[in-house]
Amino acid sequence: MAFIINTHDAWGMVQVGSFASLQEAQAAFASLCDDPWYASDGGVRALELVQLGDEPELERLDWHAFR
């Protein structure tokens, strides 16, 4: 099982990280949510933590929208 962090912006979605454990993914996700660059950039609108499972669909575990 893998965990992925995606960014969402005006151009679409970009994968910014892939992790083997949920703990690693959650720590990286929290760090990116608190990163001043992401908050002030203006182009990045949201971060998403998803789980890749056996099914082709992704399961969203967390979402953070920048204002």
C-alpha cells in the first residue's frame, strides 16, 4: 500500500510525494500544510493525502485548502 500527496492548482493536480507508511505521509502532509511558501504562493490551492489500494480508485485521507 502506498500513500501519495498531491497539490491542486489552476493547472491541475501534481504528485509531490509517495510514501510507504501512513505515518511518514502524515508527517510530510502536516509539514507541507504549515510551509509558508505553499501558503503564500497563491497558485497552490490545496493539498491532498490519498491512499493507493488494490482498487484503481484513490481513497482521500486528508485535504487542506489554502486561502
